[in-house]
Amino acid sequence: MALLCLGEIGRRKDLSNHVHIENIVIESFQSPFEEIKSAASYALGNIAVGNLSKYLPFILDQIDNQQKKQYLLLHSLKEVGCYWNSDSKTQLTAV
């Protein structure tokens, strides 16, 4: 539940002042529970929405370098894309 809440907050507020939050979330990808992995993926994608210039390159780099986590990282990237599609006017003026 905490990861889902973190994702919702991250979508609305830039969390980049929380040092290495992206690494902390990615650590949850190692969980034996699929629900936690999925929540972490959702959280990472939504945190990226809050500060695309910082977190989008991080996600793309991780996709290239982390073969075992690629599916979860692509899910994170999908969250970014879904948000842009649903709120493209606001996002285009914000960036």
C-alpha cells in the first residue's frame, strides 16, 4: 500500500529532493510477492511523471542495463505514457 501511495504522491509532486528514492523503489522489484513488484513498478512510473527530466532517463537506462527487471521497468514506462495520454494538454504546458 505504501508503494501505491508513493506513486500517487509522486505523480502530483516532484519527489526528486528525496535522495535515491528511485533506487529504494527498485529494490522492491526483488520482492518474492508479485503484488509488491507491481506496486513498485507503478510507483516508479508515477514518480517519473512528477519529474520527467530526472527519472525518465533513469528508467530508460535501467531498461537497457537490467535484463531481469526489464518487464517491470517497461511497466513503469507505460505508466508515464498513460499519464501523458490522459492529460497531454496539461503536461505539454508544464514541460
